[in-house]
Amino acid sequence: MSVCAEMRGTRAAQLTWDAIEARLRAGLRPVVTVGAAAKEHGRHLPIDTDLRQANWLGSAIASRWPALAWPALGYGHYPAFLAYPGSTSVAASTFSATIRDILQCIAPYQTVPTVVVNTGISTIAPLEQLNEQLEGSFELAHVYRGTHFSASAEQLCTQSHGGHGDEAETAIMLAIAPDTVNLGRAKPWDIKLPAGPLSRDPLAPNYSPDGIMGRPDLATAALGRELLLAMLRDLATIFVPSAPVHGHGLTCN
């Protein structure tokens, strides 16, 4: 068995600095996951929904492939949700600078490019612009835009319009953190809204009383497990392109 294979299942936060150095020198791929720690997800999901997904993905990646997962970055550029208390956002430039600085701290010791795993949508553009500025020095995975995930969501979800705190996202939370989901408070808002920040103003075109878009009331844990497997299939194209992805480990949180 290779050194990398023996070191699977590793998160940087659990290690000492010299153990981290040894793993990076041995060829483990650094992973930085991005997920909001404070962003509204309706009345049925906690504001750390994205962070929980980012942490789950970090653990799932490290348990399957030769990767070293850094603690998830919980603050980023999420301007569309500030009308709902608890939501936070930093400027796109601040978010990009933070990612750049984190990557620069890892860079002197890595032997393969870092992968940034992004669970957000408004964070896509800043991350892609940063990667262009850094001449593609890191790899990007937008898990809600992956080929396998998009196909699975299109095939399996029954809502007509989704986008935030919806059937798909609620299903994923039922799969990884069911105790945090209150389906009794999940109200449908299956309406196509224009681009831009969600609003609590009933007269606004992008009005959403609960801060969601879609049908969270239709979510099931079984759907969530299928969508998570689709995300992992997309990620496998980065970490081990020829490796199959199985369903083991889909209950970790």
C-alpha cells in the first residue's frame, strides 16, 4: 500500500504541524472547503447549513482519497441574504484575499495543487477570478454546479424552481444532519425569482417570506444520499479520475 493510501482519512485540524508537513511532502492533496457559517436557509434549516456541508465534504474526501482537509472557511461573499437576520457577508475582494492568503500559507509545503471545494453560488465568480489571477495554481470544485450533481438534481428533484434552502439542499441536510432539519417549518416557495438579493418586502420582485426558493417540504434523506453521491462522483474526477464512488460513509457529519 502506498504512503498516500495509508494516510487517508486525515483532517489537518487533528494533526501537529510536523505531521502535516510529512503528509504534504508525501503527496497528499491539500483541500480547503468553503461553506457559510452564518447564512439564512429558511425557517427549517440552521444558518450554518453550508458549513455543515463543507465539513461533511472535507471528511468524505479525506476518507476516500489521499487528501488533507483544512478546516472549512465559514465566512465569505454571500450578499443575497442580508435581509434575513443572522446572515453575514464580506466583500468579494475580502473573500478572495482570504482564500489567496490561505493558499499561500499551504503552498511552500505542498507537492500537488490545493483543491478549493466550494458549496456556494455567489462565491463562484470571486474564486474563478482569483484562480485566473493566480494562473490556475489551484483547482476548483463548485459542488452545486458539478456535472453529475446537476444531472441527478434535474432527474430526481420534483420541484419546478429551486435555488436556496430548497428540496435538494434540505434533502442533503436530512442525509448528513437530520437533527438540524425541521420539516414542519419547511414551506414551499416554488416561484422563479429574478437574480439579486432575496427580499422580505412583499412588493419586491424577489420577495421570499422565508428566505428560500423551492420546495423543501418535498425533501427526503434518500434523495440527499443520492445527491451527495453525485457530488462525490464529480469530486472523484479531481482526486482519482479512474476510481469508482460508492455509498459508504454517507452518514458522517
